[in-house]
Amino acid sequence: DVKVTQSSRYLVKRTGEKVFLECVQDMDHENMFWYRQDPGLGLRLIYFSYDVKMKEKGDIPEGYSVSREKKERFSLILESASTNQTSMYLCASRVAGVGYEQYFGPGTRLTVT
Amino acid sequence: AQKVTQAQTEISVVEKEDVTLDCVYETRDTTYYLFWYKQPPSGELVFLIRRNSFDEQNEISGRYSWNFQKSTSSFNFTITASQVVDSAVYFCALSTFKTSYDKVIFGPGTSLSVIP
């Protein structure tokens, strides 16, 4: 069965902290994504990785960085967390190629105080 | 510019009623894909259907059906005889091509509540 897992369901951090969100998929997918979901805005792409060590900026990369050292793992890093980064973060993966569906993790609800 | 609009923010229906969720998209590309995803209260988005721009045939899967009309740039989703388990947020998404990968744009979502 297809599986995408995220390291935490809920996370509370303080302003200025460095935050790591981890995502692991077991489907041998080449492509992985990080989105943030906010009410009324839908899902917005932060970063996309099309293969190991390869990444592309999405629509809202400011304040975030990513790391993909292994095919199954895609990390989102908030270098210095701010309150406007309080949100739901969703990770997804899919096979390489255009038009394929994405498989999502359960999400991490991050609160920055 | 590419855009996906889901004008209905929230919908409430009584169980067994039919309900249609609207999706209107904008793109200048001639080749693209459209998707519907369901996000139940547990939070994990689940893929429901994919349609490419060359296939306007409508699709039915059990109580779910989809109506794709290029002339109106719409890809609407109908649930027949709704059930409480259909309560979720539904997202429509558009995938268009960039040079080496596609860009997926999600609509804002429609929150459906099915009341017993």
C-alpha cells in the first residue's frame, strides 16, 4: 500500500527556532513536494524535488529550504521560524512524469509562537 | 496565467441529496491535466480522478461523476445520494507543463458537510 509519512502531526516552535519537517515515502517515487495549506488559499507549493539532490522553487519558497539526500526522504527546513509560518504543511510524492497523481502524507500542523 | 477557481467555499446538504462541486480553470496551454482530491478530517488528501485535456468524456465511478467541458473551462464533480462519509474538503487541481516538469495549481477547496 502506498505510504507517505511525516515526522510529526503537531509541532509547536518559538520564533527564531530552526525547524525541520521530515517526509518519507516508500513507493520509490522520483518526485516529492512540500506544500503549505492555509484556509481560503488552498495548497501552495513551497519546493519541489524531481530527484535526489535536485530541487526547484515553488510559489512561496521564501523563508524555507529543502534537502533531499536520499530518494525516499525530503526535508523542509525553516531556518528561522516566524509566526507567519504557522500553517499546515503537506508532503506529497509521485512517479516522475507529467500528469501523474500525487500521494500525500497526513500533514504537520506547525504553530510558531 | 493559470488559475483554478472553486467558487463554493462551503456547502451543506442533507444525507441522500445530490450535490455538485464546481471547478473552473484558466490556462493558455492546450495540453493539461485536471484532478480532484478529497481531504477528509484526518487531513490526508486522497486522489479521486485525473482527466487530460484531450479527453472530454464524462466519467462515473459509483456515486461519483465528473463533467469536463472545455468550452466553459469547467470540471465539475457530482456526488449522488450523498453520505456522511462524503464530508470533506474537495480540491480541484490543474497541471500544466513547464520545460522539465509540470506545475500543479490547486484551487482553494470546497468544504462539504453532509448532515445525517
